[in-house]
Amino acid sequence: MATRHRVYLVPGFFGFTQMGDKETERIAYFQHVPGLLQQRFKERGIDAQVHPVASSPTSGLEARARDVFREMARTANEDDADLHLVGHSTGGLDARSVVSLRMAQEAPAFVKRVRSVVTISTPHHGTPLATYFHQGDVGKTLLRYLWLFTFLTLHRKAMPFRAAALQACYRIILLGEQVKLPPNLFNEIARLTADLSESEREELLRFFSRVGEDQTLIRDLMPLSVQSFNADTADREGVRYGCVVTGAPPPSIFSRLSPDLLLPPDSLLYAIFCFLYGKSAPHSAELRIPERTPAQTQALQEAFGGKFESWSDGIVPSRSQVWGEVIHVAQGDHLDVMGHFDQPEKYISWLKSGSRFQEEHFHTLWERVLDFTVGRPPA
């Protein structure tokens, strides 16, 4: 009898699966990923189901791991399938935590059926960007302002000025589409918020209320904090650990002058990316990276060149993302690999990094994930 599989997709910071009821205006964390995996499973003749899971948006790693337990419990006991965890960014730390011996006493029995853990763009040794946002409570303040802004925007059903402003933004977006301007993140947010249903409004308020209540995750992602996490979170015997490493070329004046980044919305997003890239500080002495295996180093060099130590995906230094077998290295930013990259109309980038990550790279990356989790297809 063929083995059955369940693959759980664990999101990173903000921890949502999707926002919005309307399919054409829905914002998903794993954009296009579940459908692609399900299609490829079918083509390979593999009996498998894909489950995106939600977790606490900005709570600490302990709370997020328990959230993943609860989300998995909804389906994991329906059969005796082999289980696989695929975590993006902080979700990779959540996945490691779920199967670790540290959590064994409170882990449900189904965790023993986890066969593989794949981490993608995960800060296994922390990111200096978290230290920057933790200092002086910069990150907490920004997240609380985000919560306050959302609350004031959405807490009442009838707010004529807000509604008029959002509708005006939405009309500008429609005009831009008529003249073939490329879509961007601002368009997606305006689409989602221009005509919210009551259930969507309540969902967003609940989500951002949790963001306002707890921002422990920023502290937990600092390199010093992740060192302690690693010391207490040993890999489980019998589980295969693989990683996908991402990195975008270091920002340069030539990138800033690229025709792809000259339009005002795109140039603003690229400026934000450049700022984040700098604060992710790939060369920071704060990072304590253990010695890599020759195979791990070779994989990074082949993708990024001899100066790979200076690469980051805009959020996490590339060398901090290595854990277990390096199953793929992609030239892309932190969000490209989740399906948020520049290739209109189907795909829309959330960051502008100049990485030139495209659909063929997206498909190759997820094929490698499939190969590692459920095995390579028969010849």
C-alpha cells in the first residue's frame, strides 16, 4: 500500500494563512504554493495533502509552536500518514521546535510521525535586523502603531472619510491597470480594504489586536536569543532536516537606476528593501555561525559566488539560513520564494529587490522541496 503524506506549511512573522473572503482580492502568505504542490503531487502519483497553518502573529517562539500543534491536530489524526513540516522564515524555527525533544512532553502523539523538516529563509542563527528593531523598542512601537492605525481605520462600519479615501485609492489603481502599470503591494492592500465585508473587518481587527498585545517574537529572533534556542532545541533522531537558502544581490547604485525600479511605488519599495538589507548586517559580529560542512559551503558559493558572506535576502543573512542539508539555494528576496515576485499578472511582488526571481525559479525551488520531503519521482 502506498504511503500517504501530509505537508504542513508554517508561516513566518505575522503568521497568517490568508486575508480576505473574495478570491480575486485575497492576500495569502503562501501565494500559489499549496496549489502548485497539490498539482505536482497528483502528477507524481503521490497520495498527499497540503495544509497551510496559522500561528501567533508576533508572539514568542514557544507560543507559536503550541499554535502549530493545535493547527496540525485538526487533520493529523485523520489517518496514519507520514507528516512533513515546511516552515518559511520564523516558521522554520517553529517547525524545528515542534519536533524537538524540548517540546516532547507537551507534543501530541502525531509528532512522532513527522519524517522531515524543511526550512526556507529561516534565521537559524538569528538576524541583526531583529536586534535593530528590539533596541529602544523600535519594533514594538511600530507594531503598536500599526495596530492602532488598523483599529482606527476598521473599528466602525460607517466612516465616510475613510471609505471615500479608500475608494479613491481603488479608482487610481483601476486607472493604473487600464494604462498597463505593473501591480504592486500597495495595490493589493487597497483592493483588500476598499470594500471590506463585516466578517473581513472583524477578522482583521482580531488579527491586529493580537499584534498589539504581544511582540515577543522580535526579541526571540535576535542572534543571542536564537543561540539559546538552538542550545535547547536539539534535532530529533529519525527526522530529516533540509534548508532552502535565499539571497539577493547587495543593493547598488546600478540597481537603483534599473528601469524596473524607477516608478514611484517600486522605487519606494526598493528603498525600504535597501534599508532592511543594511540592517540585516550580513557581516555583523553579533552572528555566531558554526562551521559549515564542505557541501554546505559549496552550495552557497555556487549560487552567490565567493563573497556569499555578504549576501542577505533583505531580512535574514544568507549564511544564517543553513541548517541540515542544503537542498536548494535561490537568488531571491525573503518573500519571492513564497510566490510574491515580479511577474505580472499572476504574481505580485511584496518587496522590490532587483533579484529577478521568476516563475521558473519558483517551480524549481518547490520541486526540490518535494524531492526532499516525499522522495524523488520514479525515473
